[in-house]
Amino acid sequence: MTTAPTQSLAALVRQLESGAATPADLVRSCLDRIEALDPGIRAWVSFDANGALAAAEALGRAPARGPLWGIPAGVKDIIDVAGVPSGCGSTIRHGAPAAGADAACVASLRRAGGIVLGKTVTTEYGYFAPGPTRNPHRPDHTPGGSSSGSAAAVAAGMVPFAFGTQTAGSLTRPASYCGVAGFVAAAGSIPTAGVTGLSHSLDSIGFLAAGVDDVRTAWAAIAGVDDEPRHVRAPRLLLWDGSDVAPISDAMQAGLQRVLATLRPRGAWVESLGLSAAVRDLTQLHGVVMAYEAARTRKELEGRDADISVPLAQLLARGRALPAAEYAQAAAGIAAARREVAARLRSFDAVLAPAAPGPAPAGLDATGDPVLSRPWQAMGLPVVTVPGLKDDGGLPLGLQLIGLPGNEGRLFDVAAWLGRALPDAPSGQFPPSA
């Protein structure tokens, strides 16, 4: 499939600041791309052309300018936007009333000067049942889930930035499959108020954009943090190849070896993470916590198995059957493993790992395996997905870098360093008036 160039958020911010483009220019360009490309990709649930253009024109007249002034954004359809229903990828939500207020992260976007362009497709309640979205690189392959629409819309150049969420691998995996950058915020660092989630201790807000600099720009603006990128000479990395918990494709294994062959001559120190038992335990414990909390978070779905997918019904049934003692034991196990992993990571900049077991699988009936994200999501750690690798057929292969909460700036520094070292990294060039 031929798609438009991926838009660089950081580059667009500079163009807006210089006056080379206006907010209305960007909104019109995004709408043109949606009209041209979305019939084949189906990344959007809805978009408000008139509302976005009106907001852009108003911003053009306003004296105050935030860090995302004039930037159009997509919002995953489990995140509330005032005046728009949150469909959550479910027929149960058809006819649902419009949200009365923005989710906290959307309110932060507007305060930063951003523009809501529309709602992007999600899997059913952010779980496994896929929506209609196709992978922009290969339309007969999955874009991943559950932030499928956001990842595909960014990859196709229809919007420079989109919100996603992650409970297991809902953002990292589609970022990897669609060849874009992703960021999953540390647990609790960005409020999830206004999100129709599955698991209060595991749900996280995240962003998808063209490259690492772009998700970093979004993070600093939405989280409201001062962030000054620093030059990295030789990062210290812990390598986890994922084989402890899943079969890793030949393409991903070969890609990881190519990366290591590039990094070590550049001065990076790389050694094995180890901790195989802890990582395997975290994968299993994540599933216990997710099921238990989902059954209680989404109590309105009890007794409605006929109206939801089989995988979601099975998750909720498992969660209802779990005793509180087993849930408490799982939470305690996660806390213990987190202390062990954190102690190992404190002397290093990040864990380097595959973002998914391989490239996007063929077919649209499933969204791929989130297993490589489960350990890190269980611990609530921040994660950056770095694009730039491809398999022999041209499908993207993403890497993930995992750090410690409070060290996000350093994590982004290392991710930018890694991105520059990878082949085929996206250039981020985008003509705003195209």
C-alpha cells in the first residue's frame, strides 16, 4: 500500500513557531490525507472537520501559544472527548451518550494548544477483538491492538500524533507493527481519568508519533515536565531477547543481532538482563491482575456474554473466579519482582528488547501477541518503542527501551541515540501544505 509520508510532530512544532505553517494548514492537510487514505486503512471512528478547523482558526488568532500549539491529534476511542461518544470498539456502546467532559490527558492536550481531530479505532474495550483497521504497510496484515487506529493513522501520515493506552501490549505492539514510535507512560504519571479502562493498576496513557523526538515532545507537553535533551555518548544497556517468554521470529532475532553489531562498535556497553525466572513470573502475574481487575472494572458487562467477544468474555469469567487472596499474592509478587528488576536496572540506562515477537502477522482476525510487554507493564515502567528496523519483506520491526520512573529524560536520550544508529529510521520530513 502506498501511504503519505509520516509527519514529524517535532518538525511541525518548529514550522508553526516560525510561521512557515498555520494550525489551519495542518488541519486541512490531515483532512486531505484522511480523505485519500482512510477508505483503505480505516483508522478513524469519526473526525470533526468543521470543529477542528474552527479550533485551528481560533488558535491562529490567540496570543498565547502552548508547546503543542496548532498540532492536530487523534484520540483512541476509549478516551473521552467532550461532546463525542466513546464507542470502545463495542456494539454495546452504540447509541451511548456523548462524553460530558474531556479525559484528563485530552484536557492537557488542549491546554498545550493541541487540536482534537477525531477518534481512532480501538479493539473491543481495549482487549483482543480487532476493529476494522488495516496495517498501512501491508493491508492484509494486522496493525496490532488495541491502539490500532492511532498507530495506523500516524504511520499513514494522517495525523502527526495520537493518544493510545496500554494495559498489556496495546501501544508497544501496534507501534512496532506499524513502524512508528511509541511511549507508554509510567503507571500513575499521567492521569487515566476519563479512560474506559480494564485494569486500574495496569492501564497507562501513551502516545504514538513518527519518531522518538516526536513522542518526547508530546510527553513533555502532556505531562507538563521540563525536558532538555542531552547528548549520549555510550549508553549502558541490559539486553533481553524475549525468548524467556515467547518464540521470537527469525526476522526479529536477525534484526536484534544487526543492532548489537552496530551498537557495540559505537561504544555502547551491552550485557544480558538475566532474571529469567522473575520475568517469566511477571508475565503470568500480569495476567492474574489484569483478569481480576477487569472483572470488577467492567462490571456492567456481567451477564452480557452474548454481546461481547469470546476472548473478552473469557477474561472476565476468569477474573470473577479468581479469589481475592490469589490477586493479592500476584500483586505482592509483582512488587517483589519490581524491586529486583529495579535494583538491576539502576546501574544501566535501559533494558533493550524486541517490542514484539516479530513483524505484523498476516490476517485481520487477531492483533498479535502482547507477551513481550506484559512484564514491564506489570511493573508500571516507562517504555519507548523505537522504529527503524525492517524484515526482508519491508515490514517494520520495533525495539523497546524500558527504564525506571523518574528517569524518562534519560530514557528518551538513549532512545534517540539508538534511533540514529538504526537503519531505515524515518526521516520525519513532511510538507505542511501537501
